[in-house]
Amino acid sequence: MIDVHVLTHEGTRRDWLDQCLASMRDEPVNVHVVDNAGRSVGEGRARGYALGTAPYVAYVDSDDYVISGCFDACLEAFQHNHAVVTLEQVERNGFVIPVPKPAHNVSVYLRVDVEPYLHLMELSPHTTDWHMRRIIRPIQLPTVGYVWRVHAAGDHHKTIAALEKEHPLWQTA
């Protein structure tokens, strides 16, 4: 099993959250919905990754969703890898771009590989996910497992601007 956290916040759309949660209904996951209102994404990740006891951890954003079989493919790949990431489809304005994008979501890690970085996540509002992929280096799977909704309110707009400011926190990692 995989412990998957889903962060909610002041701007969470209920219809998108419902779709997100429904997409994981038949997956081999324990879903932990984390009320992250008033906190940064990094603080939420630290809280979310600390939940549960499964040997594997991941997150799904409340405005995104997984494709059936996503987490089965990830668990199967763990027979030969220490961390994995699926391909993702990008959805803009209700339309899915047909060419899958690599190395973003869904990223699944061993819990023991993530735990040493929980304290840095709390200090890193926007770049936690980027840094975890850089440090743990998940293996790219050929499976399309995630749909990333790109929209004006997405936190990804803040990531690029925050990299320079937040990077020094992670230099020892």
C-alpha cells in the first residue's frame, strides 16, 4: 500500500476534489485528506508525508486526478526501483493535451527516503516537490498515471520564482 496525501486549502474546488478522491477509490492507497488552509504547500507536504505507516508515500493535488492503474504500476515498478514517477497528461481549460509530460507526477517514494527532509519542507513553501525529485531521483515509468490541471490559481506559478530563494535551504540535502 501507498500512503497518499491530498492537501486542501481555501481555494479548493469541491468538484475537483471529489474527482480526485474518486480517481483513487480502487487504487492500492490509503488516502489522507489534509486541511492545509492557511499553510504553505511545503508545510502541508511535511504534514501529509508524516501520516500513515505504509512503506511508500505520494501525493495527489486536490485539483488533479490519477488514471486507473496508476498506483498498481508504481508498486510493480518498486520491485526494481527505489522511487518512481509516472508520465502525466496536462489539462488546460478542460482539454487534455495529447502528448504526455515526464517527471512531475505521480511521484512515489520510500517513506524512509522522505522522512529526513520533512523539516526542510516546512521551511520551503513552494519548491518541496521539485527538490524531492532532484534529491531522490525517481525512475521515469512509461505509464501515464496522472492528469495535471494547469490553471491560473495553481501553486506551480510560484515555484520558478521561489527556486532561487528557497534553494539555499536544500543545499546540504
